[in-house]
Amino acid sequence: MRLYTRYQNSAGERVRIVLNLKALAYEYVAIPSLSDAAYMRLNPQRLMPALEVDGHVVTQSLAIIELLEELHPDPPVLPTDPFARGRARAFAAVIAADLHPVTVNRVRRYLAEELGADDAALAAWYRHWARSAFDTLEALLARRERSTRFAYSDAPGLAEACLVPAMRNARRFDCDLSGHPILCAIDEACRALEPFRRAAPESQPDYKPR
């Protein structure tokens, strides 16, 4: 397996976490630029990550994670209960489908270059959408039918693989996370685990301190 990504790519970090949770070996292929011609041939959308398995290429982090779950179901990254599985998928979608698309670098760059947003406006934009997403996620976890160590089970999985990179980004933008104690506790517990530490940006071979 080859994972095409770069260190500061939260969607790629999600996939790295799942690969590590499943103890799957893979080759890390650092993409220096989304305009790289070879990568454009691999992924016409020019977004990261992409996973190559036996010559087959799959893009989009959630699709990749679902593929890994189907190819390597043990250990699972989704709860066994079907309703808990549905809630874990919904939790992940709040981040990957709602928060991530409006806060990524290409969106912020468009706001700055095409619409004239300054740094203060960009920060306000990011914090607004992060707060909206985290408020939703905190409320979803607060109404769980039973308490679990992690979001929807006693082991980390899909929900946490999406949450930890999102929380990392929120800290980068100085978001106030004090109103999200459940999320913060889960994030802290995850970041102490080896699969999450090995997936972190600073643990990647192409990492460059900011």
C-alpha cells in the first residue's frame, strides 16, 4: 500500500491513524505540491490523500477508511452495534463533510486572494465554523445512551481519527475549546496512544517545523 499525502494534511492524518490502528504497513509518499504532474495523473481532483493498493487508487479519506475496514476488518474502527456505527459515521461526517471543506487552505486562500479577506477575517471565519462543528459534536456525545471511553466505543476508531486532526487544527488557529470538555478529553486520551502519535504531522518524514 502507498499513501500519497504530506505531513500537514488533516485528511491524510485521518487515514494514517486508521492504518496505524489496524497495524497495516504502508509506504508514505510525500506530495510536495498539489500541482505536481505525477500526482495529478493519479488523482485528477488534486486533493490529498490517495491510497494505492495493488494498482488500485482510491481517493477521499472517508472512502479510503471504509475500504480499509472492508479489506482488513480486524480490528474494526466502527462499533459493532449498527446504531453506534451510524452515529460514528455521522460524527465523522460533521468534520470531514461539513467543517473540513470550508476551512481548508484552498478556501482560505480564495477568501484572501479573491475576496480580500485579511488575517483577522480569515481567523474569524475558521473559528466560526470550528465552533459550529464542535458545538454539534459535543452535543451529540452529551446525549449518548451509554458512556464509553471514546466517542461511541471503548476503543478509538473512525470518529477519533477524524476528531484528533480537527482539534489539532483548531489549536493552530487559537480556537477556544473550553466549552467542549468531552471532545477535549477524548482528544487528549487519543494523543497519548502510539497509533495517533505516529500519525501526527511531526512524526512524518517530510515534516518541516513552522
